[in-house]
Amino acid sequence: MDIASGTALPALDLRSVLFTSIASHTLCTLLAAWLWWQNRRHVNGLAHWFGGAVMQTAGLTLILLRPVVPEWGSMLAGNLLVIGGAVGTLAGLARFAGIAYRQTHNLLLLALFTLVQSHLLFVRPDLTSRAVLIACVLALLCAQGFWL
């Protein structure tokens, strides 16, 4: 509700928000590709950033295609690509900073995420729990990037 006028604000169309997000991710992916192509011999980590951007853009596209793509492809693979893209970006950040950073724990996190996400999608469907899971895993990955 708009406090100033006392009228209700229109609801956001989530498909439009997701489409806009995919468009901005696509532009970022193209920029990452250009940066990688121009600087691949001079700057470490750009290939990981580019790969992470591709994975996240593909994941968001799969999520948008939910009515067309089966649930396992849209919700499970789409979200796994988004999380995997964040892991790839984190690996690129570590390489860029010149830090030796093993990703074993993040690969285990991806496996655990896949198991829990599958359970919350197929065994006990729960959209809220899936959203919280995705947010928590992304927060963990962002926190790792903060501490590099």
C-alpha cells in the first residue's frame, strides 16, 4: 500500500523481473567474454568468471522456461547452475587475487545442495524452504568471497 495516497501498489510480475535479470546477466556474460578474450594471457581467473557468468545466465534462463522445461530441468538444474556459477566466480576471484584456494568444500556444498533441493522439490515440495536454501548457500559463497 502506498502510504502517501492510500492506494495499493501494483504487484510485480515475476516473469518480467526474471527476464530483466536474464538480460542484465547476458550483458555481463558478454562483457566477461570480451574481458577474457582480451586479457586471458595476462590476468588469472577471467576464464572462471566467464564460466560462472555463463552458468548463471543459463540457470536463470532454465528457471524462466519452467512452463516449457520439465521441473527437474527448470528448478533443479537451473538453480544448480546458478549456485555452480557462483562457485566458479569465487574460484576466479581466488585465482585473480593469487590465493591458492581449494574448492573441495564448495563441491561438497553443491552435492548437498542438490540432495536437499531434490528432496524439497520431489519428496516434500516446499517453495519457501527451497528459496531459503538457495539464499543461504549463496550467502555462504558470498561470505567466502568477502574473506578471500
